[in-house]
Amino acid sequence: MNRPLRFLMMALAMLLPATAAWIRADVPPRHTEATEDPTGQAPPRLVVLVVVDQLRADLLDRYDGVFTAGLRRLRDEGFRFERATHDHAITLTAPGHATITTGTEPRKHGVVSNLWFEIRGQQWLQVDNVLDPQVALVDDSTLMGASPSVLERSGLADWLQEAHPGAKVVSVSGKARSAVLMATHSQAQVYWFEGALGRFVSSRHYMDGYPEWFEAFHQEVLPTTAGNFIWELEVPEEFRELARPDSADFEGDGIHTTFPHAYADSEWLFSQGRFWDWWATTPLLDGATRLLAQAAATAEELGQDDAPDLLAVSFSQTDRVGHAYGPLSLEQLDNLHRLDRELGAFLEWLDQEYGTEGYLLAFTADHGVADSPEYTVEQGGWGMRIPRDSAFALQGIMNEVAGNVGGSDRAALARGLRDAVTRISWIEQAWTYPELEASSAGADSFTVMQARSHYPGRYSGLLGRQGLEMRFMEHSLLWVYPRGSTHGTPYLYDRHVPFILFGAGVSPGASDEPVSTADVAPTLAEALGIAFPEDLDGAPRRAGEGGR
């Protein structure tokens, strides 16, 4: 996808709607200095952070009977915070990962979206989250590298290395934004998959050359994950009715909507010989990500000395399958069935390498997802895909307001647009940036969440460069998503995610206490006995608090 179209799609997608519930007020952390674990247990040798991209919390309940391996163990043996949410409005991959790892909302960490604009001199600059034109990929200068330069806060990995200079950090994902933001600004090994090259990569921000074990992985292990050019359905037949029927014209490309899904069905990729780009749209990439994480941890000897280490793994394929087919599709059920097996193998490997009390794992997601609007209509609800012509009505309103106030008065233009855009039926609410910067705790919850997604000088959204943020109607998707589904709103379906603690010192249980994804980093920091900043938006949570 070319960059202008990609920006348009993501900028529009993030303005989708939001159910304002379970929004937790700011709370102070319990402590900011290094302390001993209140349970008296020694800190774990290894902390493992697992993030699943686009895993909406209720999918784990809906498909519970399918899970027999990793997701089964996490749900049965871990401590679950059942009402965990992202508490910012723009629920996308980059801000979600940054919130999880820094303990702060976008208003502090600065990663407001996947893409945004900044003014540099007299020019608008498009910023593509972690992609950094100042650094190249290792051993390949044809593609842009990545770094955490846009991240304005420190995170768990930084706090760990400050407390333990010998601590090692490894971060692995199918996506650059996920891998980079989990490592924050630490000295780390960071890897992500690049479909155009058919391999995992890193950038010169992290290293000048790849280690030998990494090259051996690509020669000996990655080829074994390639499959046979076909994505077959593996869900046991008795569970398939939990998903929608395996045929809908609002899935995939609108033609190849049923299993099996073959490489040859993607005619353009197939004609160009771009197998790995197709492969990276299937669940198979998660398996390779898991194997790379294990290989890195082994080669770098994580958890093998007195300094605790961090292994961060973000599984990307739930997001890619969800965008293409929707969260309730048979494809997503099959993907989660496979993810359950991969997590099972990962937990077994961790048990074998570190012992069941030798590691502490936190499991969460960067955001949720909306049901496909056609499905909500089938179920008697309301939903729509906003057509191109309706969205272009915004241009007419912009011209009208600019004519009334004069194009040079940006503040007046933003105020005029705020008052005018809600004439469009699918726009529920709008704010100028000064209004978001001045919002108080007494504002309505949508305003509070939108304010948490605003960082001065970074302009996101469809009318960001005009000084405006908007909230669309619930279950509305813009024309740039003609099939499948997306996320990016402050509604509960985009914010409600799992948060499970598992491993050292954790007893099975659950809590109904509302918690935030900003609590993940300080929770792990407290378990490690390390200091963290005093102005976090999150606070430590202990397994057993509010449990039942």
C-alpha cells in the first residue's frame, strides 16, 4: 500500500466511534522507589510481557471451549483483571503499546496514533510512528529503519536497566511499532518481520550487524514455518458454530471468503512472487515470532544471572486477521485456536527453561475491535459503512466555514468546524485542540478520553491539521474499510482487553475491579522491586486484589 493511501486509511480509521464505560479516574501509584516485594518473594529472573494485537477481551469468553493450551492455562492458572481497559480515545497499535510499556497515556508519552502530522518550520511533516528516516535497516538501506525517537517517556525496560545495568532486553513482534515501543529507550535487541524481505529485521538504532544465532534462525528455523501456501481451517467442527458462517461478502476481498485460503488467491502478490507478504497475513507469522523470541532468549542467556531480564513479545496476526475478516469470523476463531497452541508451547518452554516460579508473565492487548457493521445489523442493532460521498461532505463544510471566518485564522476555523461538523449524521462530537488541552476532570468521559489522546504539536485524525478531533457514531466504519473491521475509537469494544498475571507468586483468581492498561508497567516494576516515575497514569496491581 502506498504511503499516502496508508495514511488516509489509518487517519480515518482512528476516528471511529466509542461506549463510555469503565473509564477509571487517575490514581496515584503506591510508591516510586525501589522496594522489596510485599509478599517476601525474590524478584523473578525473567519478566515476560506478551501483547496480542487486537485481542478484544470478550473473545476469550466467547471461544473459551476451544482453548486447550496456552490461553487455557492463562485463564485457569493466572490472575485475571476482568475489567481492564485502555482509557484513551485513539485505540490503535502504537499508542496502545506505548501506554502498556510506559504506564502513561498518550497525553504524556506522545504516541497519539499510528500516524500524525507535525509542523516543522512552515511545512507539515507526516510522522509514521516509529519509522525513522534517520536510521536504516541492518544490512539493507532500501527500507526505512525504526527507533523510539517519537516516544516522550521512559518505560519498564528503561527502569529495569537503570536499576540493574546488566539487565538484558529483547523485544520481538510481527510489527515494527510493537517491537520498538515495548523496548522503549533501552539498550535492547529489537526485531520485527519485514514481508518485503521475507525475514525478521532490526535497524541500526539497535545494532550494526546481526548476531550469528539470528542468521542461523533464518536459515534453519524460519523456512520450517512457511507452510504449504494454503491456510487450512483447523478448528474442531463442534466449535465452528461459535463463529459467524464461513461466507460473507464483507470479508476478505469479497470473493475468496471461505476456507481454505491460498497464496494463489491473492492474485497480485502471487503474480509478483511475494509469498512472504501473503504469509504475513496468515496466523503462521505468530508461530515464527514465538520461535524467534525463544531463540533470542536462549542465545542471549536471558534470566541466567543475578540481573533480571525482560522478554517482550507482541503477536500481530489477530489484528491482521481481524481487519480482513472481522472479530467473529471463522478465520479469527481459527487464528485464536492456533494462537492458543503457540502460547501453550511458549509457556511449556518457559517452564522448562526457568521453572514455574522463575518467571512472571503479563498478558494483555493493545486495543480491541468493532464487530463488522453488517453483522450488528443482522443481530438487530445499528451499524454502517460510511460511503465516500458522505465523508466528502466534510470538504463542503470546511469550504463554507473557511469562507465565513477567513482562511488565515486557524483558531476561528477550528471553532467554526467544531460547531458545523455535527450537522453530519455520523459525527457525534467534536473538540478543538485548545478545548482538549483545557479539559478538566469534570468533563464527560468521551472528552476525558480524547484529551488523554492529545499531545500538543501532534495532529491526528481526519481534521487534525484543521485543529479538530471528532467522535463518530458507534459501529460506524468509513469507506476505506469496505470489508472486515477496524478499531480506533473510545467505545468499549475498542478499549476492553485482557490483563492476566501468570507465573511467579501468582495464584489463580479474578478481579472485577476496573483497571487500566497503564497499570501493566508499574505492576511489573513493583514485582521486580525497581523504581518508576512518580507521575504515571497507572498504578501497581497485585494478583488477589479485589479477587473473588
